[in-house]
Amino acid sequence: MSGPPRLWPDERLASLLNGRVDLLTVHRLGEQGPWPEVAHALVRPDGYLGHVARGTDLEGLRAYLARWLPAERG
């Protein structure tokens, strides 16, 4: 995640991490992140960007994760 840390409190990300705690790591890059116009991004383990978006709407990221990294159940 990039952008101001105040936009990305733990409570906001909890639903994305639920069932994926051991699979995802959140990095808050702050105000001076490498992509000032981007609010959040998902970097895959192979270094490619899997998802990049402006704003704080997480529905696109949620859909990406549901397709490619479904939450573990149980």
C-alpha cells in the first residue's frame, strides 16, 4: 500500500487479510512513495504489479485477490 498511512489503518485492511495473513504483507510507503498518484498497489512475489489503483476503494483489489489468492477457509 502506498499513500498516507492515515488512509490505511489496520482495521481498513482486515477484511483483505482475513484468511490470507500468512500470504500477504502490507507495506505503507507514506506520503513520499514511489508513485505519488497511486493510492495502493499489489506487488506479486515475482515482482510484477498485480493491481494498481488510485483512491481508497478496495473493491478492485478485493476482486483480484478473490480470483488469484482466495482466502483460506477453516
